[in-house]
Amino acid sequence: MSYKKRKKAILLLADGTRFYGKSVIGSGSSFGEICFNTGMTGYQEIFTDPSYHGQLMVTTNSHIGNYGILNKEAQSKKVKISGLICKNFSYEFSRPSASSLYEYLKVNQIITISDIDTRAVVNYIRENGAMNAVITTLIESIEKIEEELKDFPKMEGLELASKVSTRKSYLIGNPESKYKVAVIDLGIKQNILNNLINKGFYINVYPYDTEFSEIQKWNPDGYFISNGPGDPEPLTVVQKLAKSVIDNDIPLFGICLGHQIIALANGIKTYKMFNGHRGINHPVINLITGKGEITSQNHGFAVDKDSAESNPDFLISHLHLNDDSVAGLQMKNKNCFSVQYHPEAGPGPNDTLYLFDQFYDNITKSKK
């Protein structure tokens, strides 16, 4: 595609700041909270991660699309970001077995703009915090779009799990497996399910608002609460479920949004972060083993450290080494633990795959 044939495009932030570029895919406007991911690879996994629902993604890697896409690397059936902002978009790709990211985003109707100074955008977000934004090719209507942006709902207080959760429960894995695990789908990534299956669990995936009493009819040996988008506070049904699981001392494991749900279910506060953690090289210290871990992270909300430390039933198991934020929790007298990061990676390192072993061991111990 010729550079000269592409439409002019604008990235407009909620505070009025503008960045100028060119459209790659689509015409019109796309609204969402703007965020950035520092990963140098794994763009397909990022774009298909349900946790990014409702967000405009700024990629810090200079080239996006240069190795194409593979269906097996997708973390959900569709692209979940609201729009893409990048520096250089590659129409050609290197892997013979791959297909075009351009066609992939086009089929998913994702407005994409390039030739943006993404270093400047990321620096601005880091200094001024996360905020709503819009990417648009409708330059002549920019004043009207600016007014629409003012009315676009903020992420704080926004419930989004219902937008990405399964509508009906479904079974996956080996029915002859030793243990059954109930998965609460708040926007689960495919690689989490892959790791649970590889660990040997037979899994029943439930919609985000399924009641504890309904799930107990299946008699699971353990519960898992997944990652997902939006603010954890409005998810009161899931919080109630987590509390029931804990009260019955059934093994429970939570990741990302699931981690925050477990905290809220026990009176530990959460908060909206200034600009969040999104990347595949975030350093974490395991306070139980004393070992450092490189982790994949994607979250804009976090557990309040002071609130966690004051809760007598919990200990902080992991801390983020960049800002000392809570990266993991463990209950002292109940079979429950959670982490803020993504041990399944996809993309990212495999330093923390041991957590799936820990979950399996917890279930084994509970059965004895």
C-alpha cells in the first residue's frame, strides 16, 4: 500500500493533546482507554488478550506485523483491543507459515494508525497517567469527536467482564483426569486453559456471574478465577463466589483480575493505577522463596499494599520490584493464593509456571 494513499489520522487524548499519523486500517473513530505495552514480541497474543477489551494499544516496538500471525498464538477467537497505534506497520512478514496481520486486523475491523511518534506518546502517558483517547480519520469533525470523548466512560468503576466472558459453560480437558477444576471466566486467555489442561485437570469453564451453589453441583476439586478487563469492584457476584470457596476451604487460585477479586472478597482494597503494568519483563520478588522472577503483566488496577498488610488472614507473597506494588497474595490458614501477573505468559517468560504445580499440589493435599 502506498504511503501517499493513506488517510491522515489523529490520536486525541482526553486532555486535548494530539498526535498525528496515518491510517493503516479502517476509517472513522475508535474510543477507549489508552495504554502501552513494552513487549518486543508477542503482538498477536497482546491484541487477542481479553484483558485489553476497551483499550487503545500503543506498541513500543518500532515494527509491528513483521512476523505475521499464527492462529495457534491467539489468546481468544477475536482481536480484543479497540484500536492500535504503532510507529511502523509491516505489510510484509517473515514467517512462511504465517498470515498477514494487516488482513487479520482488517477482518476484525480494528482501526489502526501508524507513523505516530510512539516514544513521545508513551512518555506522555507515563508522565500524565492513563486516560481515555480516540483515534480517528475524521479530521474535519475533530471538534465534535472531542466532545464525544468527554462523555466516554472512564475505566474506573467500569464492569467489562460481561463483555468477554463465555455465555454458556463448557467442558475441556480429559474427562478421566484425577481432578476437576471450575474456571470462572472473566476474560480468560487460551494459554491459561492450555496450562491447566497440561497440568492434568478436567475443566468446566463458567460465565462470570455463575453462582457458587450452581457450580458446586459439578463438585469441583478446585476453583480458578481468571484474568479479565475493567474494574474489579463492580464484580460483586464473583467476589461473593470467591468468599464462599474460601469459607469452604476449597483450593482457589486467581490470576490478575482474579487476584483482585480474591482481595476484595476479603476486605482488601484495590485501586486504579497511574498508568498500569503492561509488558513481558517485569521483575518480581517471591518473598517466600527469596527468588527473583521475570514476569508477563497486564493490569491497570492493583491491590492496595497497606490494606493487604493489615489483613491478618493474608500474607503478601510477591512484590513488584519496580514500584513495590503487591504482585501476589496467600492466605495463612486457607487453601487460597493469587498473583497479579501472568504465569502462563503468552507472550513472555516461563519463570512462574511453577504456580500451576502449586495449585495442583494444593488440591492433592486437600484431597488427603
